[in-house]
Amino acid sequence: MPSDQTFEQQLQSHVGGLVRVCYDDGGGSGLNGKIGLLMGVTTAFAASRAVVEVLIEERVRSLLLYSNELELLPADDA
């Protein structure tokens, strides 16, 4: 992805693609390292934080994540 895009722009262009959740909340959600389908971006804050909807473990989840907590996976990595 071009580095001149904001986090929100990167997410918007990746909707429908696979993502990996990369945050550790102490095991509360159990989502760290899980792969899901990016369904949408509901709210973006500043340049590095957004609320995203991810289909993961048979549920759509709304997650507030920083850019380093969500890895956008290329189609050939699936």
C-alpha cells in the first residue's frame, strides 16, 4: 500500500479483504492473531485509529484499533 495514504484510506481500499488482529488485550477477547474479513470502517479518528467491522469467528465484531493492531493481508497470503 502506498505510504502516502492515511490509515482510513488503506482500510477503505481493503474492505472485503483479509486482516489479522495484532493486539493483546490480556486474553479478554481471544482475538490476537486471528484472521477475519474486513467488512467496513465505521469511524476513523486522527490518522492512526479506527473503528472497523471484522467478520471473525462467525460474528461481525466492531473493534477500535490503532494502525499497528491490524495487519492488512494481501490476497496471496490467505
